Amino acid sequence: MKQYVRIICAILCCLVIAGCGPNEVKTSEQTQEPQKNPAPVVKAEKKPAQIGRDINPETLQIPVLMYHSINSNVKNNLITPPNEFEEQMKWLVDNDYHTLTLASLTEMLKTGQGVPDKPVVITFDDGYQDNYTNAYPILKKYGLKANIFVITDKIAKNNHFDEVALKEMSDYGLEMDSHTVHHFELNTLSYDEQLRELKDSKATLERLTDKKVNSICYPVGRYNEDTVRAAEASGYAMGFTTESGKANKNKGMYTLPRVRMVPGMSMESAVK
Ligand SMILES: [Zn+2]
């Protein structure tokens, strides 16, 4: 009797399995059959999330801060002590400022689109070792973005950070931009010499970071008409001087001014 029940069960199981197989195939076949009256496909419009608002680019003014060394060992007008630098970064966060990188600044200046409230750009010139040891930890602590203008011939020399530090900061999100190969005053060079300084430094940084280099800042703020032509020909989107003021497209995308940060300066006065 028991054996009879087992046989019945086995037959039933086979029927169920046999029934399932073809049905599953049929189901998937059915989905591939063209529907006679397909329902209209409503595609949700995927607009990128709008950050910020649109501002007339003619009137848009964005402060690009210019730091050099962040150090307490030496005192001069280009060196900001780390505690002062941290106070300034904290002030930006406490007052709801939004740090931009130069890569995102280009389109913003040209179009005025997607400008966040209280925009500010933090830049460092020369690529000093203390940018890595002193400024970078503070920028990370407050979640701030920044750009460093690197002199490529000075990488890992004297008090300048090396390729490993450069790559680490780049991978983290700090942007590396060009401050030429040798830090020559560009207005003393021929067009071809300038072009070489601009192109070679860009190529070196792009090789080291695996990222496109967006901007150049001219050593000691010296430049001439050839510099502007060479910057454009080298593929830079923007060029920065050491002239004082806020960035606006009418200043010229290759002659943009910055706000010089000197010791004892309040961030409030720098960004207003
Ligand atoms: Zn410099």
C-alpha cells in the first residue's frame, strides 16, 4: 500500500514539473510578443539635479582665494599660519559657503547657471609640502574643495610635495592645476617658450593625476598677450593672475583676478 502511495506521489510530482517547465517558457515568450495595443511608455524626464540657481553671468562675481604656504615656522606675507587657516575654513563652513573647484567654475562663469549660494574657490600657488601636511588635513576635516597650482619642475624638490602626495590629494578630489614648469616670468619669454612651459606642465600633471588640467596661474602674476594666446592654444579653460578682485567672465577667462590671502586677514573681508 505504502509503495502504491509513493508511486502515485512520484507521478503527481512529474506532472507538476512537466507542467511548470513549458509554462515558464511560455511566460517569457509572451513578454517578447509584440503587444497589439502597447501602453504608451511614459519616460520620466531625467534632468540633472539642479544645484544652485541661475544668475546673470554679466553680474556674477565669485571670489577665488589665493593662498601660498600654510605654515607657522616662517612668517611673511605669503604664509598663513595653520591655526589661522583652520579658523578661516571653519568660518566658511559656519557661514554656509560652498567651495567650488576651478573645473566647475568655468561653465558657471560663462553661463551663470547652477550657482550655489555663497560660492568661493580656494587655491594654493607653488605646491608647497605644507599644503599636503597642514592644509590638506584641514580641508578634509571640513569637507572643502580646493585647487593647487603646481610648478611641475619643483615637484618633490626642497619644500614642495612629491608625486605620491600629489596623487593622493588629486584622488581625494583636490584639483591640480598648472603654475608652469619652471616658474619663469612668462612676459619675459617668447611665445614658443611660453607655449612649452604651459603645454609641458599640463601634460606632466595630466600624466600624474590621470585627470584633465583645467587652469593655469601665471608665476608672479606676469603675463602678456602671448600668454593669453598660449594658454588658450594649450587647452586651458581659464588663466589666473595675481591681480586683486573677484572672478567674472568680463575680466577675461585668461586674465581672471583673485583675492590674495595675507596673514591676519579675516575671511569675512576676503569674500565680501
Ligand atoms: Zn608662484
